[in-house]
Amino acid sequence: MSEHVAPPVLSTRKFSLWYGSHQAVIEVDLDIAERQITAIIGPSGCGKSTLIRAFNRLNDLIPGVRTAGEILFRGEGIYRRGVDPVAVRRHIGMVFQKPNPFPKTVFENVAFGLRINGFQGNLKDRVAQALVQAALWDEVKNDLHRKTGYDLSGGQQQRLCIARALAVEPEVLLMDEPCSALDPIATAKIEDLIRDLARSVTVAIVTHNMQQAARVSDWTAFMLLGELVEFGPTREVFTRPKDSRTEAYITGRFG
Amino acid sequence: MVLTPHSLGRAARGRSRRERLATVGLTTAGLLAVVITFTIIALFIQGSVPFLRKVPLGEFLGGTRWAPIHEPASYGILPLVGATVVTTGIALAVAVPLGLLAAVFLSAYAPSSVRRVLKPALELLAGVPTVVYGFFALRFVTPLLQGFIPALGFWNGLSAGLVMGIMIVPYMASLSEDVLYAVPRSLWEGAYALGATRFETVVRVVIPAALSGIGAAFILALTRAVGETMIVALAAGRTPTWPPDPTKPLLTLTTAIVNIATGDHEATAFIWAAVFAIGLLLFLVTLALNTVSYLVIQRYREKYA
Amino acid sequence: MTGRRTVGWAFAALAGAALGVSLVVLIVLIVITALQAGPITAMRAVAEAGISLSLRSMDVPSTRESLSYSTIAQVEAGSPASGLGMARGDALVAVAGVPVDRPSRAWDAVGAAPGGYEVTLPVAWIPRSEITLGALRATSVAGETRVVLTSPSPAAQGGGLRAGDVLLSAAGIPIVGTRQAWEALVVAARTQGTPIELTLERGGELQVIAWDPTARAELRFVRNPLRAWWTFLTTLNEPRYPERAGLFPAFVGSVYVVLVMAAVAFPLGVAGAVYLEEYAPNNALTRVIEVLVANLAGTPSAVVGIIGLEVFARALGAGRSILAGGLTLSILILPMMIVATREALRAVPQTLREAALAVGATRWETVRHHVLPYALPGILTGTILSFSRALGEAAPLLLLGAFLFVTYVPRGLGDSFTVVPLQIFEWATRPQDGFATVAAAAIVILVTLLLVLNALAIVLRNRFQRRWSG
Ligand SMILES: Nc1ncnc2c1ncn2[C@@H]1O[C@H](COP(=O)(O)OP(=O)(O)OP(=O)(O)O)[C@@H](O)[C@H]1O
Ligand SMILES: [Mg+2]
């Protein structure tokens, strides 16, 4: 697979995060390369979701959250003063574990981000383009204004959420276990989709499923108890892990 | 690219201005409760000052004669406090056992289909206007009671208190039911697993676990009874009596306020100061009770969240 | 083991009985009250025949008795009653053969008469003194009042009375004054029927003549309950006569006051709740606000009424107007609105907020476009319940000094007003016959309205719960 050629879009510098007094992320240093897929794996509760949510400051919503260190987006610290988290999220989109469409029509789901961001172009085209990108267009093109997000199947809902995120042309797409609520067929579709997307956008994906990480990602980060234990090209991490804890995890000895 | 080019500074000017505006507006609305409360306190203290300057606190709180428009005027509040205690006591004696038992029945015994129907029905009944209960007390309960107690006056504290109790039953039942329902199922199951009957589970495990919440519900019922105005204004009469006798007309703290406020006195008359003094007393008492019950319920919720 | 079972069952029975008894008592209360409103149909029938009655009484000094009778206090021009020659000041003595001692007797007689919506019943009345008797003069002879008929009316002449007759008693009721002469005839006609044995002194001699001064006619009454209730709801209030009582001014007053309250309490309540739920930092100030909101919700309405009077009516100069009333009620309802809205906001899934934020929405855009629309049914349910509570509130408006005798329909925010619960309070405190009936009728209307609103809230909740829970 690809080598470490592209400059990092996102990088963390000794990034730590506390929920009240509990430290969930401990001094993590990680680079996420442009237009590549980085998978974050690790046992439950090790801080994967916390870290990925830190990338677009969604943790700001949780009372009592404190951070230290830095996360740089194209060299700019997103936790620095004067940075508007709204602008951060506009460039760094997210897809969640459980599909969470808005209780509105399919069209409005995708158009919302464009509308609030003051999109000037042809709204219909852009919505259609996002739906095509998310491989959902053929299934919903006749019901854009009739069906609500809730009327779709689970896999369709998740692809709608991906289309919604893509519509505003984010530079990074964060995905937190996007397939864990889906059946194997829907999962396969999304995995294909993620590979396609990486041609135009940087993807960071959290997954519990090591096969999935091995199948889709270029880079893999392994976390344990809030720490980043190992980070490297996916093939290496899975075939020649440097750390014995990584090896124990991927061979299924714990987790 | 038609969207704004990437930069992590502020979003477009219109949007961030709207955002600031919304924040300011919403914060103001949020602070309104504080403003209202302090206005009430300030107003009542300011209004009571002339009263407390003229009437010594000891005479106000310890006096047994309330005659603000007589010559010489007398401002002993004990008859009003006594009347409130009598009507509230009667009301709670009815409402607390009935409400609590009804809540136990709903949460422990009633099938869920019955519960689904009766809970909203209770809430509906709790919303019947109090003036309706007052009418009922005056026109039916008093004549009914006079059949048993010939000495009972046309206006009396007994019938007002009883009807107030009936009125509070749904309120007490609904509050206690919420509290009992919040006791985790695991606690019930733990007791069942030890071979306890349903009765033993309720009495030995669930009620003790819910005791603080039930206490808070009791306090809320109490403040409701203390603050009730229309039932006593209609059925208990407007005569200050000392010592308070439930078979005779009574003047409660709330009806004393109504009496003066509807009495066509000059806005500058000294008697208004008495309204503020009584109002301040009522407000402080209910403030204390409400705060205690709120904090207790909050703690209770956290315990079983 | 069986002992434990028995105790358990006894307890279950007790708890069930407590719930059952409470529900039954409450429902019986409302049903009894509704039944009290029954006579309103007959009352309106009498009023529409043109007659308003009021209770009078005659004192009999010798026996210290007080004998009641009903005068016709008002006869509507152009009504059937005025067509029969009835007029203000006449006394109604019998309806359908039932002697009328007090107004409610006449209404009951009309209500109880067999027949359909329309009945034609015999009525008997004694026209006012000038027509029945003529001119009278009281003279005092040796400390005793003697009532002399100075100029008999045609009716009196027809009955055999002459000028100069001294009227002594009617059916044993002594006549001690000019007013009592006629009253004695009225009371005698009611208690002992006609003809009346009238004892008089003519030319120094006692004479007894039998005389029937009553006028009789057939009067048509329309006993239509629908029409009676509709008229009650839609006519102006005539505060003196319960049969002409109307709920319209109070109803309009209630609607206006609740609208003003809604305009204030709805936005502020929702905004306050959004602040507490979506914006407020997790700090001491926020907790203080929460305690104060809970406190305001439990503040006695009498205390809120004083605030209304002092701040809105006096300090802000709104007077005893609809504006002041609406503002006062909004203080009462604001905390309820906040609590209800917060509950609805708490039911909005966190993932919905995250989804909006993740595409670059600001906090306000998230709230405005996603959180509020999602929570709207819940907010509306809470709003309806709070508003129906406000619709029944009387105490704060009583203190504010909402007028109890409003006989006109308020037109603007600055007008004085009354509201339905206050009108009920006012009617409930009136001792005269019939006011209890109209109070009960107003209660029926108010409680029905609240039931409808509550049902609406429940329907709303159920419908939207189903829609978004898929
Ligand atoms: N809102 C929160 N408040 C307090 N602690 C939290 C919160 N969210 C997560 N935590 C804690 O932070 C740690 C990391 O949680 P996180 O959700 O990031 O784990 P994860 O790796 O995503 O787990 P999973 O695989 O189960 O999703 C855990 O110990 C968790 O208990
Ligand atoms: Mg996770």
C-alpha cells in the first residue's frame, strides 16, 4: 500500500483529554495522512471515540472536559484561542456509530449543511452529487422529497449520513464504528464506499473489527488505556507488530 | 469551491452575529428566574419595612388578635398561622395516606395497562381548578358535614381542609408514584429473589429506598396546602379566630391577603404593608420548603440515575 | 406462609381501595357539580318568557315571622310576559299551580312540569299595589297605624272595596303599613290561596270580604337545554339576576388574558429552557437558577398576585387591565413552561445534536433547525398543560383586582376584565337563589374546556411519539 508521502492533514501533539478527573486520552502523538485511511483500533473503553471526537471538537459539548497538548489541522491548532469549533467541524465531518439522520426528508438531510454554510451554487446538483458519492443515489432518487431519513433501512441511513457529511466537502471524514449497527451486506457496501472516498478525502475510522481495519485502512493506530501503543502502515501493524501488547490484541489474546 | 475557503477563524459574519444574539437572548431568558425571585424578595422586604417599623416583630409573630382595620388596630398573626396550620393539617391527614397508598398501588400492584390509564387520569384530576373544589366544599361538603356536626358553621376550616386534602391526593399520588417508579427494578428483583412477598418488598425495600423522595413529595404537598387560596376563601370564611377551631370560620394567611387586597383600600394605606409582611412570611416559608424538597429530589435522582 | 400472604393481600386491597376511593370521590365531585347546573334550562326559559324574579320578604311584627315572596324585578319589553300585562313590581304567586315563595320555586316548577321542550303553564300574579289596591294612606291613631284606602283602583272597586276603608288584615296577617297591605295580600294568596279573606273597617264596623286580586294567564316556556347553555355562554352578564347571567365577558376575558400570557410565557419559557438545557455551563449559577425555577413553580399564587398588583398594575401603570393580568399569569406559568420544555429537550437524542454540529452548524442553528423541531410536540404538550392550568387560576387575578362585576366584553389590552374562574368565585359567594346554579354551569364549561385541552395534549403526544420513534 501507499507509503508515507503525503503531509499530515491532522496531527496530535502530546494530546491529553480528561473527563473531570478521569484521563481518557494520554499524551497521544499521531499523524493522519492526506487522502489516506487511518484506522484506530483497541479494546473497548481505551479512548478511541474520545480521540476521534477530539478531532472536530465534539467533546466540547460534554461538561467537565479538559484538554492538554495540541491537535493541528494543516498546521493550525484547533484548540487554540480564537478558533471557532464551528469552522473546525465544517472542515472535519463525522459519521457516527448509529446512523443518526435528521427527522426530515432525504433531500433536506443532505442540504442542511450546505444551507447553513451559505452555499451559493446549485443546491439540487450538489445534493445529488453527494448522494452519488455515497452510493445512495439510485436507491433514493425517486423519493428525495417524499421519504424521511427514518424511512430508510439501517445501511441506507448510514450512507445518507455519509452523503450529508460529504455534501459540505470536508477535508477529513471521521467515522466512529460506522458499521457496527449494520448487517454484513450493508457493511460490505460501506467498506467499498470508504475505499472510494479516500480518493478525494482523508478518512479516520474507529473500528472494533480488526478484519475491517486490515481490509480498508492504509494506516493503523492501536490504543490501550488511553495511550497510543503503536502506529504504522496497516500491513506492518498486522503482520509485524512492534509492541507485544499489539500482538496480543490482534491475535485475539485479549480485548 | 463555492463554500468559504478553509480557515479556522470565525464563521461568516452574519452567522456569528446571529449566534451571539441567540446566546445573549437565551441567557437573558435563563436569568429571568433569578431576576423575578430577587424582585419578589426586594419588593416584599421593602414593602414590609414600614410595617415592621410600626409593629414590633414580637407583637406581629406572637399576637393573637388580627384586626388591621379596627381602632385600635392589632396585628397579631397567630390566628392566621393557626388557621393555616389547621386547614393544612386536615388536608395532609387526608392527602398523604391516600396519595401514598394510591401511588404504591399504581407502582407495585396495578397491571401496566391500568397504570397507563390511571396515571394520566390522576394528572388530569390534579389539574381541576381549585375554585371548583372551593365551590364543592361550600355547597356540598359543609351541608353534608352539618348532618353529623350540628355546630359546624356555614364557613369552617374542617370542610375546607378536607376538600383541600381531596384535591391534593392526585398531586401527592402522582409525585410519589414517580419516586417509587424510579427505584431500580434490580432492587425489587433482589428482594423477590430472597423470597420476599410483594408486600414485604414494597414495605421493607422499596419504600425505605424511596423515603427521601417521598419526603420531598410530602413537602411539595405541604407547600401546596399552605399556599392554597381559593378553597379557603370560599369555604373557610374570612374571620380571624383564636384559638383556631376547625368548626368555626377561619382566616388563613392567604385569605388575609385576599381580604385586604380586595378590600378597596387606598394604595397608600398602611394596611398594604401588612399584605407585604404576610406575603414575605409565606414566601420565605415556601422558599425554604421548596428548596429543601428540590435538593432532596435532585439527590434522589442522582442516586438512581 | 399463609399469614404473610394474607397481610400482602390486605395491603394490596387497602392500596387499591385508596386509589379507587380517591378517584371515585373526585369524579363524584365533578358529577354532582355538573348536576347542580341542571336548573339553568328552566331558569333561562323563565328569563326568555320575559320575567326576572327577586326574593323579598315581609316582616310580621306580631309573630316576628319573615314571610318570603317573589317580585317580578324586571319584565323584558316585547316579551310574552309583558304581552300579558305583567310589569316590574308585580308579585308572582304561582306557576303551574305551585306556590312561589322564592325565585327558585318558579324555576323548579317550570323545570318539573311534564311536557316537551315547549310547555304552556298557568301563572298567577298580583299586580303592584297601585293597580291592585290604589292609593293608600297610613294614619296613626293612639299609637296604632291604620291603613286607609283613599282612592281604590278599578280592580279594588271591582273586588268590593270602597274609598275610606281601613284595611286590618288579610287571611289573618295583620296589615301595619301601606306597603304591608299589598304584601299581606301576596303572602296570603301564596300560603292560603284565593279568594282572600280581607278584614276591614268600613264606617266604624268590621267587615270581612272575600276577594281574589290575582291575575291569571297561560304563559309559554321554552325549555331547550342546548339553547339555554349556548345563551349562557354567549350573552353579556346581568349581575343582578342569575337567570340572566352570562359567561361571555368572563370567557372573552379568559381568552385574552391567556393569549397575553402565552405571548409572554411561551417564548420566555422556551428560551429559558433552551438556555438551561443547551447553553448553560455546568456551574453553581446554573444550579442556583434551577433551584429558583423550582421555587417559583411552588410559590403560592397569592404571592404572585401581590407581585402582579405591585409591579404590573401599580409600578408599570398597567392598572387592573388584561395586560397586567396576562403578565401576572405569565410569572405563574413561566416556571411550568421551563420545566415542561426542559423535559421535552432532554428527550431529544444527543446524536441528533452531534449530527448537526458535525456538518458545521453553530449551536443556535442546531437548536433552531433540529433540536426545537424534534422537541416541538413535547413542548406543545407541556404548553397546553401549563396554559390549561393558567385558565383555571383565580387567586392571582383576584388579588390583582380583576373586576368581579364585568358586564361588558373587553376589547383591548388596557380594558378591565374578569375571567371564568373568578366569575365562578363571584357567583359561588352570592347567597341568592340561582347563583349556585350558574356557578355550577360555568364550572361545567370550564372543566369541559380543560378536558378538551388535556385530551388534545395527550393525542399530540401519542401521535408524535409514534411518528419519530421508528
Ligand atoms: N461523557 C463521558 N464522561 C465521562 N467519562 C467518559 C465519557 N465518555 C467516555 N468516558 C470514559 O472515557 C474512557 C474512553 O471512552 P471511549 O468512549 O473513548 O472508549 P472507546 O474506546 O470508544 O470504547 P468503545 O469501543 O466501547 O466505544 C472510558 O473509560 C469511558 O468510561
Ligand atoms: Mg466508542
